[in-house]
Amino acid sequence: MNGVASKAVAFAVLAAVFYAISSPVSKILLEDVSPYLMAALLYLGAGIGMMVVRSASPSMRAEERELTRSDTPFIVAMVVLDIAAPILLMYGLLNSPASSVSLLNNFEIVATTLIALLVFGENVSPRTWAAIALITLSAIILSTAGTGEMSFSVGSLAVVLACVCWGIENNCTRRLSDSGPLRIVVIKGIFSGLGSLVIALFMGMGSPTLAEVAGALLLGFVSYGMSLFFYISAQGRLGAAKVSAYYAMAPFIGAFLSLLLLDEPLTEMFALALAIMAVGVAVLTLESLRGGAQDSEAEAA
């Protein structure tokens, strides 16, 4: 592996690690910060930070196409969903172990794939269906473990709903991808963050200190903004499929960090869900790599 490829792999791994720290660190900050304000600060941190990065990257700005009126519905949907999803996720973190929430984030893959199939008519392979079934089974185990009955815990249900919102949002964002990924992050961060901030003003902001507010903004910049920046940078060298394979590590890294930093118990049900989720993500990753290789062969032909 040459130096350029090694650097791209390092960027892909950094993207996964930076996103992974979001759940455990957010869990700590939520002791004093309301979920509404936390969602606002995370997105504002990402938006403001990426605005600075974009302003210092004229080459990336030069590759952006102009937004048109036909983009408006997708932009509005993207912003609204990015207001709802992080609030639901933060509420889930308040009521669930951060390790479980980290793994449940993988349900976003299921939501994204199903919406791409049902709404946009994209094809789904048998292997992908198998992976979706395994990830869904793991999500059910994580959501019912400890409740004593086959019903979703409130926190887990909120996380699953957040993943559904992000699944829809991912498909909207895909329609805007050629308009410049950094600009999309800025739009998402600033407008979704301001929307969440308005909600926080009405619903309550908790009792954060200035240091906690600054910490949440920094966390948003790193775990949302810089994570995406490294993801985009790695894609240019490795391709989408390979980068997705590295990025699939993020929920598992987040679960490990949560167990380590927050001293959360490693239960038998969590271990079972972890194993099933790992198999499901591995199948989906291999299928993604297989699809990426076929696309490369088609382009070469």
C-alpha cells in the first residue's frame, strides 16, 4: 500500500473513530444539557466548523454546482429531518445505555436501504436482505433486553425513530450530493442547529455551564463535521464502498468506548446482540465491496 492509499485509509478510520465518540461523550454532557439544546449545539458545531473548512478550501468550492429550485424540497426535508433525528437520539441516550445506542445506530442502514427500495425504487440484493434481517434482529434484542417483555423501551424506540429520520434524510441528501458535500454539511449544521435551538428555547435547555456548551460545540465539530470531512477525503482515493467498510466500525467503537468510559455492564443479551449485529454489518460490508468492485469493472469496460 503506497503512501497516498495509507493516508486515505487513515482518514477513513479517523472518520469512524470521530463519529464513534459522539454517543459516550454526549451521554456525559446530557447530565446538564437538555436533549434539545444538545442536538442544536452538535449541529451548530458541525456547521460552523465546516463553514471555516469550506472557506479555506477553494478547490472544493470550485467543484460545487449551483443549487436550483428543484433542490428546494430535498433541502427542506433534509433540514427538518436533521432537526428531529438528533433530538430523538439525545432523548434515547438519556433513557438507554450509550453502548446500546451506539449499536442501534446501525439501524440507520436498514432504514436507508428500505426507503431507497420503497420510495426511490433501488434494487436490493438477497445478501443485503439477509444483513437487514440480522441487524433488525439485533436491534430488537437491544431494545427489549431488560424490559422483561417483548416491547420496545422508550429510549430504544426514540433511537430507532432517529435512525428512520436519518434513513429518509440520507436519501434526500443523496439527491444533493453533486452540489458539494461540504456545503451540504454547512446547510445541515447551521439551519438544523438553529431549528433545534428554537425548540430548546421553548422546551428547556437544562443548566449547562459555558464549558459544557463549548464542549458540545467542539464535539459536534469533531464527531459530525470532521468525521464527514475525513470520510469525503478518503472517498476520493478509496471509493465509496471501501470507505463504508471502514466506517462500519464506528458503532462498535462507540459501544466499546461507552463500556469503557461509562462503566456500563456487558450483559449476555448485549453480547448476543453485538455478535448478531457484527455478522449483519459484515455481510452488508462485503456486499458493498462486491458492488463497488462490479461498478469499477463496468467503468473499466
